[in-house]
Amino acid sequence: MASGGGHSPIEQFVIKEYVPLEAFGFNASFTNSSLYMVIAVSLITGFLILSTKGRALVPTRMQSISEIFYEFVASTVKDNVGPQGMQFFPLVFTLFIFVFVLNLLGMIPIPGITFTVTSHIAVTAALALLVIGIVIFYGLYKHGLGFFKIFVPSDVPPWLLPLLVPIEIISFISRPISLSVRLFANMLAGHIALKIFAGFIGVLLGAGAWAILAPLPLALTVALTALEVLVAVLQAYVFAVLTCIYLNDAVHGAH
Amino acid sequence: MPSPDKDDAITRGQISPQDRAELRGRTDELDRRLQQARGEDHTTPETGRQEPKATQTTNKGLGGSLRSSTEMIAGVLVGSGIGWAIDKVFGTWPAFFIVFFLLGSAAGMLNVVREGLKMKTGPSDPKKGPSVPDDEDDN
């Protein structure tokens, strides 16, 4: 309520149902979150299909952008998982570019519509559970029960194992939590901070002589916007890197 | 970058065998020259990215610091949660909560240290992971 327009800084995170739907007793409405995901997927698919249509040996500008994305994710996968990890390239690329585009779409201000999908933990937790589910299923498929050796650190005296195995298990369980909380908290906190500082401008302008201070939060908001773009890109990258690090356990088994 | 085009063209069968051999020779030659050029200008051949070193490390440091806080908190939360749940089931509050809180803190530290080490050593010596022969001891 503090801001100039009379909006709360967390109003931007409200889910609005555009087309109410219900499936098997669950609320499956088409919301602003769904809309942004549909926009993101269409943007990504459209861009990648259009830009790689020419398949030129000497790439055009558009194709270069696609190739930069490809090589960036491919090198991340190869660095963290190794060449065998390339079978997971489609997964990591999809996650990276989905989060990347959603984060950046949330930075484009459209009054009353702008929504950052990744600022909701339901979305990030679903992505993190997908990753950890694939790690567990692929690990069990590839290594059988030997996959559980990742909980038993090597080169450790046996009497320490009763202490270390629970620690390793807790560490493993905390992965999907930290993966989802990190992305969600960064986007949530960043957007709230942006909104609050922007709100100060209006408040100061309406406070008589204090209006002379209004340019200060304005400058800060500009700087924060740049920082938020950095965070948006960085968090997409971090999500992809951590996915790779976790997949490494599934591919290579015990470390 | 050349390999998808090359492979695609070959599978589509639009290239005669001698052209194919010549094309392979040329791409191999190009690969060798690229490797050579990369060796000279000190960019890591593995990542092949041309960014200046400085921005790479600052980005990594920023990402690392943003990461480690959540790693720590997640470890503590999961540990405490497990301990609390065991206490709830067996009515032994707060024995298991205390034990698992400590284990959770240890797991959080482990997360921070491990991810930190991986981020640090990962890209610089990428041979470390892959070079280990994939000993699938399925027993």
C-alpha cells in the first residue's frame, strides 16, 4: 500500500485465473502463470525453429544466437558430466532455456499482466523434483542398487560410516529443496525489492519538499533493474549447472 | 559446430564418397587449426568460450555466493525436519531433533564445500570426471 499507485509490492505475484477449468477435482485453470509459460514455450520453439531453418554452414545472426545457446549448454554439460552426459543435453537445454526465458519475460513490465513464473515455488519445486527424479531413476537403472553407494563416501574408516551415511542422505534430500528455493527466492526477493524501491519514488514525490530526494530511489531502481537482469540470467545458468552436477552422480555413480 | 552439418549431410546421402572423404579431411584440418589457435590465445579449449577470464570468474563467484547460503539452509531444514518427524512418531522429543539438527548442519556444510569445490575445479580440469573409466560395478 506504500507505493504510489496504491499497489502492494507482492501484488505482482497473485495468480489470476483467466479460464477457470477443473480436472479430477483439481483446479487446472488457465492462469497468468500458464499464459506466461505458453508464451515462453512458443517464443523458444519459434525462435529455435526459425533461426535454424537455414542450416547455413556460415551462420546468420539468428542462427549464431541459437548456436551460442547450444554451445553454452553443451559445454556446461560436458564440463560437469563428461561426454556421456550429452544424452541428457535435451533435458538440460530445455530446463536452462525455459527458466532463462521465463526469468527474462518477468523483467518486461506490462502493467497488470507481468508475471514471473519462476517466482512461485510450485513451479521451481516441480522442475527440481523432475531433475532429482531423473537422477534417482537413471541412477538405479544404470547402476542398480550400487547407485546407493553415492551415500557411502570412499576412503573413510568404517567406524565413521554410521555418522557419515546419514549426513550424505540428508545432503542428497536437501538438493531438490535448495535447487528450487534458490531460484524461487532470488526471483521473489529481487522483484519485491524492485517494486519497493520504485514505490519510494511515488511516495517521495507526494511528500512536499521531500520530492527533491525522489531521484535517489529512481537511480537505485535503474541499478536494481540491471542487477535483476543479471540475476535472471545467472539463476538460469546456476539451475543448469546444478542439474548437471546432480546428473553426474547418476551417470558416474559413487564419487 | 561443423559435426551436425557434416553428419546430417552424410546421412542424407547427398554427398559422393570422395567428396565425403575430402570434407572429413577439411573439417579435421579445421579442427586442428582451431585447437592450435585456441592453444595460442589462452582460451580454454574445453569450453571454447571467448569471454575474458575476469568476467567469467566474477560471475562464478557471485553465483557461488548466492548458492551456498541456500545449500546451508536446505541442509539444516531437511535434517531438522527428519529429526522432528522421528520425534513426532516415537514421542521422543527432542532427542532425535537435536541429533538430526546437528547432522543436518553437517550436511549443509558438506553441500557448501562440495558444490564449491565442484564449481571451482570442474571447468578448469574437465578431464577429471570423464577420464575416470566408467566402471559399472552392477552387483
